[in-house]
Amino acid sequence: MKEKLPLSKQIAYSLGQFGWSLLSGIIGSYLIFYYIPTKESGISVFIPQVVFIGFVSIIGAITMLGRLFDAITDPWIATLSDRSKSKKGRRISFMQMSSLPLAITTVLVFWSPINGESNLNALFLTVMLLLFYLFITMYVTPFFALLSELGHTPEERLNLSTFISVTWFLGAAVASQAPVLWGLFEGMGFDKVSSVRIALLILSAIALVFLYIPVIAIDEKRYCESVPSELKMIDSMKATFRNKEFRIFVLSDLVYWVAITIFQSSLLYYITILLKLPESMFGLLFMGLGVGSFLFYVPINIIAKKTGKKTLLIIAFCLFLLVYAYGALLGTLPFDTTIQAYLLVLLAAIPMAVFGILPNVVIADIAEYDARKTGIRREGMFFGTRTFMSKIGQMISMLLLSGLLLSGGDVSNEMSIRLTAITAAIFCAFGLVLLLMYNEKKILEGITDVESK
């Protein structure tokens, strides 16, 4: 048994999540808003705003391609990481290689070469987005595999997942402050596009520092059982999907990602169009959501140890259904729109906290169960396959989202925006049904049975 990871190293590990969460938050929150600009935003049009095949926009096709590429590279990177014999360790070496290019490509996604609407801008965006997804996969898949390897018991893995949930929200919350930051530059006399780019450049530089912290601080060889797998990618994927409980859980997770990505990517539209509030409100709401979720992290950690993770995830799915239904009604309710916005945050805080912590722990438990049963440690592939499925979900969501937003012919059309919340609710219901089929008891008892032998 390797050494137990001390608290200082647990914090160092979790700070890496802050870095990539900040960069992911930039792409997730502002890509669609930037490239399908409303009249109110003041952002120039950089790529053609046309729809083909009835509902697919150019930005929708680009993001769909990016997510598909992202999903395909997940099992590939997972296999390379599982099989790696690097002196720095199977995971840290990939995180080190990808950190700088990940930060650079995040900035370049918003740095179109032509100042105006152009097909060349669409091509440039496609290339930069593909590179962004490649480098974030190179960082995130090994990062999550470390969760299972650094945590040697279910309790340690739950604690690590709680830490990275905190830093995930902190990274996303900092990303949510971009409108405030670019507003400052607008106040200095910069135009809107330049202000956005400078703000995202600053945030990406901050993220880069945090990406390197676990790379520098953690000696993987000292704390992890790093035994390289000899399985090839296809064989490893087949072995992973043979686990019935993993198949069920990861399908539920895929549908969850469709729903949450549609909703989160539409949030700026809910604020500016449905509630008619300023863009800066986005940051305030996200900060409120983060603080609200933090309040539930410790109780969720304690309750999950007593009741299991499945029960809390079911409750969270039900709460998300309520959130999405409420989101479809924003701006029509008979009370102040600012209060409507804060009520949305209040309703979403608990399920966001639950899904911020528990899915990674479930995957880590399944990976540990599989390793103890088969004698082959393939944590990278389990997490890589989970991220593969989640990105397929995000790909589907971006395709649907762009089509929904442009379905009324104008991105400022209120009914089109409300349809995004209704669609999220429908997918959320599907995810709940799938989760009910997951047999958590089998996994946990299986780990215990192997430990007792």
C-alpha cells in the first residue's frame, strides 16, 4: 500500500481542478454567447449566422464536431495514460505536457483573425476548438484517474471528490466574473470585442498557474499504485463496458450532461432576454450558486457515507427537474425579476452540489471494484470513458441548443429561449429513470468482499 496522501497534497491536487474548471467555464459560458451575439450584447458577428438542414447552425456544427473529436480522444488518451511508463508517472506527465497549450488555445478560440463576418473565422474557430478539446482531454482524463489512485479507500475518494468539487465551483465562479472584468475594460475606452478578449486572456493566465500546481506538488510514484496496463484501447474499452453497473450509470450521466449543458449555456440568455437584467448579473448569480452549494458540501459528504450516493443523486435529479421547469417560466412570474434570478440559484444549489461531488466517486468505486476483481488497474479508461460519454452528451446539447436558439429566426426570441429549459427538463427525466436501474449495493459489497479475502 502506498503512502496516504497528506492534506496539503490533497489541496494541491484539487487546485488543478480550479485551473481547468476556469478554462472550461470560459468556453462553456461564452462560446455560444460570443458567436451567436444578441443585438444587446454589442459583440460583432464573426461567423455566418445561417441554419442548414432546418436546425443546424454553423456554430452548432463546429461545437458538435469539437465535442465529437473530444469524445473520441478520451479513450485514446485514457489508454495512453494507463499504458504510460513515464518516470514522472502515468498521469502527471500528461498533465504537464498539456497545461500551457490548453491555456493558449482557450484564448485563441475567441481571437478571430478577420475583423468581421467571414468563413475563414469559422475555419480558424474549428481548428482552435479542436486543439482546445485535445489538450483539455490530455489534462482532465489523467487528472480524474488520479482520484481513484490517490484515494485508497471509498472514504478517501469521497473526501478528494469533495475538495475538487469546491475548486470546480471556484474555477467556474471566477469564469463567471468575465462580464464584470470586460466591463471594466469597456469603461477604460476599449471596444466590446477587445474588452472580452483581454478579460479572457487574463483569466486564462491565472488558470495556467493553477494547472501546474499538482504537477509540481505531487509525486505520483510515492502515492499511487501506478502499474501500467498492457491492454490496447479497444480491448480496454470492451472490458470497461462489460461492467453492467458502469454502463447504466454512465448512460444516466450522459443524459444529465445533455440537460445541464443546455441549461448552463442558456443562462446568459435567461438573464439578459427573459429577465432583462445586465450581463454582470451572470457573475453574481454564479457566485451565489457556488456559495450556496458550498453550504451543502459537508452535509452531502456525511449523508452519502450513511445512505449511499445513489439516493442523493436521485433527489438531485428531481430537484433539477424543478429548476428547469422554473427556468422556462422566468420573466412571466408576478414578482421582481431580480428575485426570480436569485430564486433560480437557491433551487439549483443543492443538486449542483450533489452532482459536483458524487458522480466521480461512483466512477472511482466502480473502477476500484473492477481492479480488485480482475487484478488490472484501468482507472484512466473508466474515467476516460465517463468523460467520453459526458462529452457526447455535451455535443448533443450544443447541437440542440444552437438549433433551439435560432428556431425563431432571432436569438432574442423569448419562446426559443424557453424551449431550451423545457428540453433540459425532458432529458433530465430520462436520466432519472436510468439512474434508478443502477445497483450501488452490488459495487460497494463487491469491494468489501474482495477486501475481506
